[in-house]
Amino acid sequence: MTKTISILGSTGSIGRQTLDVIPQLGVTVAALTAGTNVERMEAQCRQFQPKLAVMATEEAARDLRARLSDLDIEIQSGMDGLIAAATHPEADTVVTAVVGMVGLRPTLAAIAAKKRIALANKETLVCAGELVMAAAKENGVDILPVDSEHSAIFQCLMGCHDKSEVRRLILTASGGPFFGMNRDQLRTVKKGDALKHPNWKMGEKITIDCSTMMNKGLEVIEAMRLYDLPLHQVDVVIHRQSIVHSLVEYRDGAVMAQLGTPDMRIPIQLALTYPRRLDNPAPALDLLTCGPLTFHAPDLEAFPCLALARQAAERGGTACAVLNGANEAAVALYLRDEIGFYDISDAVARAMDTVPFVAAPTLEQVLEADRAARDSVYSNV
């Protein structure tokens, strides 16, 4: 069980909810990192007294130093700071809750330092899954999923003696705010509509990814890496209620499902306490009031990002890094109202067609594919 943690991305949704569960667990904080939200970081530092606090920019770090001059907290910035937090000698577990490719290098550094990884940064496995999982195996490091779907799969696999017993993994998706809409209806949707997720409160980028269903596509790739299964054994179903968080179908026809309220504190805490289960501040599921549970097939015509993700997963190599990098760049443009809803999937498809492909990439080639994918998107705006 975790005793001391570093949280990469402490001011975001996952980071804040992690800090919400640790007081009752007796877990202490070695390091916190954030983007540019200095005010929230100051409050977290005063409450949890980390040894190290890291901001994305030196300007934000200077502001934080001035605010915390009365406390004995080291303050750093940038990627060097992220890596220092990920490898802090007092931390036994690193919660990777930063968004995007920025999480890759610190996660690899934490693995090299033999830290337990509570993984909420799916891009790490999407873009460089083979490298990350090989490093974890070499260093004897556990990677425990924080995403509700992958935590559900992890729980449904408890007691599984051999992965050959598994017929398929079934990831559930809420369908986002645009479930049931066709392409004509979706062409003009704005970010304000896309940010209205029906069940979860999350950051803007992941909420947009849910609206395009790219988030589920990324999770398909992540599941392949985490559980070492081929693409044809990972499926997606739409489950509007977000009560069944995912399922595992076994060869004998049995289907195991993990159910719970849509509250991220449940999978976050399990990643910190595994193999133990302890009381959690999240409300328990009430089967008598949660209503009917429904399931639908995803509409790949209306939501092409899911199909693009499966294409990248099938190809492997740098295709997944290109997919992710192009998507991150396109979503950033969409959030600035510079492109339309389907311009996101169009930009991703164009990058996948044009960025050079490497079948067995090194870390530097993965990072180069990511850079080239972003350049492809920005150069076509």
C-alpha cells in the first residue's frame, strides 16, 4: 500500500480527487506539480506540505516562491521539475495525472527509479506503450490504472490465472453529450455543447475527447498495452449511465462487470491501496435507484475518431503517437474556436496519412512523430 506519493498534475481533476482521498489513508505527499494555477497550488502546498512543488513555467514558479516564502518547500519548474517530482526519493508511488505527451518522460523516469505508477495519463501508453511496459517489466514496477474503465478491467481480471482465459475486454463509453446525433447535426456543434458531459466532471481536453469518442479510442490502445492483448480482443459499447465501468468476457461465456457510481475517487483510491480495499468518501451504488442499464453499439460514421484510433492501433509503431499528437493539437484549436467539430477528426486523419511511419520506434522517434503530427495540424489551419 502507498505511504508517500508524488502527484503529477495536482491541480487538475484527478489530482484534486487524489488529494481528497489520501487524508483518511494516512498517505503523505512528497511532491506536487501543476501547470500555471498558482493560487490552487499555493492552497495545496499549505494543506499538504510537500517537499517539492513544480510549476510548468518559471514565471509561475517565481510567483509560487513569493507566495510560499514562509514555508520550507523547494520550488522548481518545467520538465526538469516534473522529472524531479516523479523521482523524488521519499515517494513510493507516482500518480501521473498530467494531460498529454508531457507525462511520458516523467513516467519513464519514475519507472527507472522503481516507483509504483498510478496511471491516469493515458497518452503515455498510447504513444509509447511498448517502451513503457518493457521498462516496467525490467524494473519490476507495478502500473496500476486510475481511469475508471481500466480500473474496472483490472478488477474484473482479479483471479484470472492466464490471459488465454479471456475472450475480450469490453470498454464502456457514455457516448458523451452528442449520443444519437448524426453527422449533419454534429457539423456545427460548439465547444460549449461539447463540454457538457452527461455524467463526469473532467478537464476540458478529456471532455472534448469524450464528445468525439477519441477518448475511448485512446483507451482501446491503452487496454491493449496494459493487458497485452491484440486489438480484436478489445471492444467498445455505449453505456449511457456510466454505472458499468467495463467488462471482461471469458472463454467459457462468463462476463464479469465492475459497477459503481461515476466517482473517480473509487479507482484513484484502489490504485493507491491495492491489494487492500478501504472505506472511500465516494457514495456507494444504490441498485434500487440507479435506473435501467442500457447498452448500444458505437456509431463510427458520426464519431470517426474511434475508428481512426483502431486504425492506429492496428498499424502500431508511431501511428499511435501521430494519432494522439494530432488530436491534442486539433482539440486545442477547437477549444479556441478556431476549427469545427469534424475538423478534429479530419486533422487526425490527414496527419496519419502524411507523417512518416516508423514500425519499431525509439523514444526519440516517438517524440518526433508527435512533433510532426502537431506541425501537420497547425500548418493546415
